Amino acid sequence: MLTLDDATPEDVEVIRQIAEQTWWPSYGEILPPDQIRYMLDTLYDREALTHIMLKGIQKFVLLRNTAGVQGFVSYAMREKDPRMSKIHRLYVLPAWHRNRFGTILLDDVKRRLLSTDIHTVELNVARKNTAARKFYEKLGFHVSGEEEVPMGPYLLEDYVMRLTF
């Protein structure tokens, strides 16, 4: 049985564990190890995640099955356009890929957004992450632009992908 639950600060450690287990296989062939480590340490810092949750900056949703939490998604309203939302993170443990868990998480975000009359969502995908880009395209996203995002000593080269539903 699958359930979708709002994450709380008590769930930060499981989110950090999922990130650790998904980032290396997801980015290991396209980013150097020092950049992956930097990004994990920065984006999944315990205190930073707790702050983001407590302040409501991003909403986190966990996907659980009988074996525990298998994935998560986080999203927030776009500051530039409050009629749009941005997915900041969507990760499913590699053992559960191809089980539609990513689709289920995205469908839950869409359901939640529709209840607030938001019909468009954006996300960033590393330009070299062909597998992720194809996954999102299969779900109806299209590339709407490119973006270079400075992060510490690194420059992230991303596609901006958009879905209207």
C-alpha cells in the first residue's frame, strides 16, 4: 500500500538518506564527486531543511510503502509568478525506479496545486541529465528555457522544464 504524507522536521533525516542514495547514481556520470558532495552537503543540510519546512518555504511530501519512505518531492510557489509552482526536488530510491513512484509524487503535487487554482509547474534539470529530462518529457513537460545557476564554486547548467495541466 502506498501513502503520501506531508513531511515534518522529524522526517529530515530520511530525506537526507534518500538524497544520499539517489544523487550518486543519478549524477555520478555527469558531475565530479566533489561537486556532488558539495551539493548534498549544501542542499540537504539538516538545519537548512528544517528551516525550509518550518518556515513553509517549500512543501515536502513523502511517498511510503510497507518498506518505508521510498521517495519525496518538494515544491513551492514561484516568487516571480504566484500562478505557478516550482518543483525543487523529486527523488525516488533507485531500487524503486520504474514503479511509477515519481509519477505518483508528481500527480500528488498537481492535485494539491489544482486545489489552489495553479495549473503550471516548472523545474530545473541538469542539461547533461538525459534520463531525467526524458522522464519529465514523458510526463508532458517541455523545455521552456535554459538557466545557469551559481552554487558556491560551481555553475549549474540547467534546462527549465514546464508543465501546464
